[in-house]
Amino acid sequence: MMQFIVFGNPIEHSLSPLIHADFGRQIGVNLQYSRSLTSSAQFNRAVAEFFRTGGGGANVTVPFKQHAYAQVTHVSARAERAGAVNTLVPLGAGQLLGDNTDGLGLVWDLQRLLGASQLTGKRVLLLGAGGAARGVIQPLLDAGVTTITVINRSPERAQQLVQLWQSPQLVWAPAATPEYDLIVNATSASLSGDKLVLGADVLDAAELVYDMMYGAKPSPFLEQAGQYTQMTADGLGMLVGQAGFAFKLWLDGAELNLNETLERLRAELNRGT
């Protein structure tokens, strides 16, 4: 039986085992996907032990994505740009490839919502300048968006992020204006139930407002946005998308129906309310 795992802290509410069990069912592979609650001090040892005993692949979630980046022997261009790793792929002889599929998951979900080619030419407002924001910038640019404007509670962090990319398509702004087609929340505000204050004119101008956080109920941010914008969505589709791209790295050529998995996961999430 193939063994996979997700490392994180906290980890008990991770939906990854459900997602990957559904992937295995789709392609007829008997697999075991477990959770590993670890710590900063124990992370490297836990990862090494898992792969030493034949682990087939691992996911990494908060707060260990930077730890994973420092541990791997090889890194993809995506992960290097993001400065973080969410997927570990064994290469043999103790070698590990670190990749980052978060941005691919977001792009997949946005294209699912808007249409496969509908990111081309879009103007994106990205809320937040931390690791979650950094992980999705390059995939969004590669998907054809025209500009990404970063707004952050700390303007200095937004400026630092923009300087890191050195791209004319990535800019920062001190405040939001009503000119964006897509608004993406990459902050952790929704985890604590905090509202993000955006003007009604900014929300009204957007075609889609997206929150990377997910839950059975809309976040306060999406509740606010829903009063003005045409469409809102949480990050459950992004979660399924990034998992699907990770799974394909482990089992090259796996043909998955991500929409089917998303429907099952949404039903499961709603059942728990």
C-alpha cells in the first residue's frame, strides 16, 4: 500500500486525507494518507523518517513550508519563487524534490469559476503580503493576468514583496480603488473571524471576490463582499486543486476529476455543520 502524509501544526482538522482518498478511489489505487502533528524542532527528523521507511510523497502545511524549503535537496522554479514548499517528492538515494502547488490550485479554481481562458487580461487586487500571497503571484502572472496590486496592513511588507519580483506587472498600493476585476484575500483574517474593510465601490467593481480560507459558512469578508460583488468563492477549490497537482507529481500521469472531488468535499464539509 502506498503511503502519503501531511505535516502540520495544527493538523487534526486537515481535509487532505479525504481528498487523497478520493483521488485513490478515482484511479483504483489503494493508498494510506495520514496526518503528522510535528514541531519545528522535530520536523526534519519526522520527514526523514517517513521517506526512509518508503513514503511515497508528502504535503506540508502551516507553519512548516519554509522549513521544508530549507530541507529539500532539489527545488522547483515555482517553489523557489514562492520561497516555500508544500509538496515533497522522493527522488531516491535520500534526495527530495520540493515543489509548491498552491498557486496552481488557485489558478485552477479561478479558471473553474470564470472559464479556462478568463484570467487573461484581468486586474487582480491581492490582499496580504505573506507566504500565501507570495506562493500565488507567479502562477497568476503565468495565467495571463495583466496586473497584480498588493495591499497589506504593513505597506513596507507589500513594497518588499514587489521589489522581490521586479516585474512591472506587480505593484503595491496604499489603499484599494474601484478598478480591479478580481480580489483575492491571502491574509489570515478569516481564520480569526476578522473583517477586511474594503469600500463598497471597490467590491462592486469586482467580477469575483475570492477568500483563500474555507469553511461550511462564508467568512465575514465574503459575507460583506456578497452584498456588492457579482460572485464570491472560498478557498476549498484551491485546496482540492493544489492537492491534485501534488498527487500528479507523486503518481505521474494520474488522471483526476478534481470537480468530482470538490463536490464530494463540499458535501462532507456541509454535513459537519
